[in-house]
Amino acid sequence: MHISRTCSAVARQALMRAWQVQAPAEPLQLNMVPKPVITASDQVLVRVK
């Protein structure tokens, strides 16, 4: 089995679930996405339980 560099790099990233809108007037979709990196003091990441 061959895993591309991009695929293996994503596999090492922390993932989170996110509800996303894919297109106007479409329902929300629950997707696994890379956890965002906070790069500035005025940014926050909110955890919802």
C-alpha cells in the first residue's frame, strides 16, 4: 500500500469535527477537518461539548 506525502501529513495532524456548509441552500455536513492553529493573540478556538 502506498500513502502519499499529503495523505500522511494530514494523518499526523490533529483532526476535529466541524459542521460545514458546502453550498448555498444545502444542509450542514459534519466533516473531519484539520484543527486550526492559533497564530495571533486575538484569535480563539472554541470547544463545544
